[in-house]
Amino acid sequence: MSMSDETIKQLIEQIRKEQHVSPYRDNEEFTQYIKDGTYDINNYCGTDIDYTTDLKARRLLINYVMYADNKRLAEFKTLYIGDYDELQRQYYIDFKNSNV
């Protein structure tokens, strides 16, 4: 399941407001960072996450985008590995308790 264009647009607007990003800056870079971050987080957790309802995952994705934009992903991974692990546990427990 890929993220809808509308969700990406909402994330970009949220990032612009929170980080005071210039309205003249192109969305293309942010869109790619969101796609990369979504892939990275989903891959680590082993599932497709709904970033419109899972606010912890959404915050992690936004932080991923900001670190990626500042070319500091190695630092991000060091600082946020606990958040990745927490999401992974959450989705493992949800999967384990399902009837799949």
C-alpha cells in the first residue's frame, strides 16, 4: 500500500508550517524524502503503516524528512532507533494477535 498523494501533500504542509519552510521551495524533494522514509519505516516494521492514523509513526516520518533534508540521516538513525523498535514491537504484537 503506497501513501496517497493527498496524504503526502498534507505531510508537506505540516512540515512547512512546523519548520517554517519557505513557500517558494519545491515540493519534489520533500515528496521523495517522504517516500524514502515511508519505505524505510515500513520495511523496518515489516508492515504498511497508515500514517494518517498512527501518530507516532507520522511523527517519526516527519523527523526522518527533516533529518534527510539536512543531510543527517546517520544521526537520525542513531537518535531514533528506539522509536523504530517501539513501532516494530507494536506492529509485531498487532500481527501476532490477529487471526492471519
